[in-house]
Amino acid sequence: MDPMILEDQFHRYLCPTSARPIGLQVDHARGSYIYTKDKRKYLDFISGISVASIGHTHPAVVKAICQQAERYLHVMVYGEYIQEPQVNLAAKLCSLLPDSLSSVYFTNSGTEAVEGALKLSKKFTGRKRLIGFENSYHGDSHGSLSVTGRDIYRKPFYPLLPNVSFLPFNVTKSLMKIDQTVAAVITEPIQGEGGMIIPSKLFLQALRARCQKVGALLILDEAQTGLGRTGKRFAFEHFKIVPDILVLAKSLGGGMPLGAFIGSPAVMKRLSTNPPLSHVTTFGGHPVSCAAGLASLNIVLKKNLVQRAKKMGDTLRNALIGLAHQYPVIREARGFGLMIGLEFYDPEPCMQFVQKAREHGLLLGWTLHTNRVVRIAPPFTLSSQELKEGLAIMRRVLGSL
Ligand code: PMP
């Protein structure tokens, strides 16, 4: 289709989510690059927001998708028939997790996994209260939005879930407010949309201990941080804690839609009784998504990409810390592995930086809750050459601000 007509029809037929969408006309994507219809190529330092961990359109993932598509697509709602791709992916995930996290419920997305985890917590504990953290993000359906810690996104949709309270993130003394009435506390180990906010190990350990003490379930939402992005398989390993329920999404499907919440069999089985079928999904754990997810995870493991995310992340972060010293508009570069935030003092240069980098062929992202932090989350497969190319563009742009 003619690019002008395509753009026109995009604006005419697709519901807008922002006033000025980025509007790249994607032709194809490979590895660390997205190629557009106007024959430009963009180095992707956001990976479709932490999805394309092994790069775009990896041949192993494409092959797995094609093979599974030829065998069968959707055959039955989740949980009834035995579908090999689901079993294989669940078994692989559990082999990487602590023993207590050994029962997997697959969903279509992150928000749906959070919904399942919240419902399960209420059913398992028989309690009504939920606690989230200020500045958090857990998704955009009613339940997950109810525990997302940002008023401007919640208020237009009131009434949301009742009995939800928020605590300040990384403030250990406030954890005493978690008591025996609480079904679950949900948190990201590192707040992504909040602007790559890294809590102290002490805080997360105190949270773990407090939940244990009062019998509340701890839900860790690793939609962004999970599966290697932070330089460990799961971000909770940095903090030496184990959640009661783990939420995964984003890169889990290797570029296909897939989420999961994972807990102990004792907790998870509560969805199957009294009444049975208390949480069902038609497409959750779609066989093609699971096949793609397993192919992607196998590449991550076989090629030691978690270690690579750490190594490349350290190199990139150190270079960005250097830029922060050189350019006074930057306040700080922080992160774990390839989940990095570059914080500016002011929103205007931050926005210009992202915009101009794009004009120079480098895709950087914003984060939802702050207009001063640039998200940097390239694929783990990023080559040294690509890393240098990205940094060179950033330097050029910073010099021109
Ligand atoms: N939790 C976290 C921590 C997320 O970052 C996101 C997506 N940004 C979600 C949940 C929601 O995932 P999805 O968009 O797949 O519903």
C-alpha cells in the first residue's frame, strides 16, 4: 500500500492511544534492527519494550511458530486438553525456578497474569485486601490498574477494586502496615514504568519477611525484569528472595502474546476447586505462543544470553555513566543488566534526546510514569558493534541538545 494511504488509514481506523504516535511504518525486523517502508533502518534499543530479548524475528522462533501452526492452532480453552507446547514450556520454566514455583498458569498477556494472581491470592487466603506500591505499573485491565500506583491513570476509571492500599516503594518502615487482613502484596522487583527504580535488597527482603509473617502472599511482577533482562534469569535472584507468585510476560512468548503466573501447587490448585474453573481463558497459553516462547528461551539458555545481558549491560551502563559526567543535562544512569534508565534533570531535553536519536536511527523509549527517564533495553543479542553505533548516536545527539 502507498505509504501516504497507509498512514491515513492507520489514523482513520486504529484507535489512538496517544496524541502523536511515533508512526514508523514497519516493513520488517531482524536482530537488533527494525526496517521501515521508507527504506530506513532503526537500531532498536527498546526491543518492543523488553520483548525481543533474542532480537527480532529470530529464525529459531519463526521455525517453531511455523511447525506448531502446521500441527494445530487453538483446540480448546486453557487447562483441559494436554497440549505439548504448554507442557514443554512450563516444565522448562519450572526447571529454572526454585522448587516452590512449580505450577504454571499461562495467560495471553501481563495484565491477565496479574489478574489471575490477584484473584488467586484472594481465594487462597480468604482475605480481601490488596497492597500495591506507589509508582508501580501492573497493566491496564481493571484489576491490575487497581494496584498500579499512579493516580492519573487510575482516576478516570473509578470505581476500581475496593480494599486496595498503596505503600511508598523502598520505604522499609511502611511495611508494618501489611497485616493479617492482606491477601497479597504485589510489586515489581525493579519499577520499570516508574523509571527504573531499584529498591534496596533490605527493603525487598523485609517485604518478603513481613508477608511471610502475616500470611499475605507476595506477588512479584517480573513482566519486564524476568527471563534474563536484568543479567540474572529472574530479578528476584539479585535480592535473594523468592515470591509466592511470580508473574511473567513480555519476552516470555518470544515475540508472541504470552503471560504466566507461577506458584506452588498448593496455592495454584485453588483455581480448580470450590468452584472448579474459577479462572479460565480461551486463548491463554496458545500453543503457537508457547512453542515460540520455548524456542526463544532455549536460545537464551544455549547461547548464555543472560550472562551476555549482564556483560553488555555493564558496558553500556558504564558508558552512559561516562555520558552523565560529560553532559550536565543528565542526572544519572542506572539499571541492572540491559534494563537501564537514563535520567535527565528536565523533561524537555529528555524528550528531545529520544526524538533526535530516532531521527538518527536509534530507537529509545520513554517510561510511563515519568517524563525524565529514557528507557534503554536492547536485545541481549546486541553486538559490540551495534552497541558502539548506539552510543555514537547518543553522543552525537547529546552534543546537539
Ligand atoms: N506488569 C509490568 C511490570 C509491565 O511492565 C507490564 C507492561 N508494561 C505489564 C504488567 C502489563 O503487561 P501487558 O501489556 O502484556 O498486559
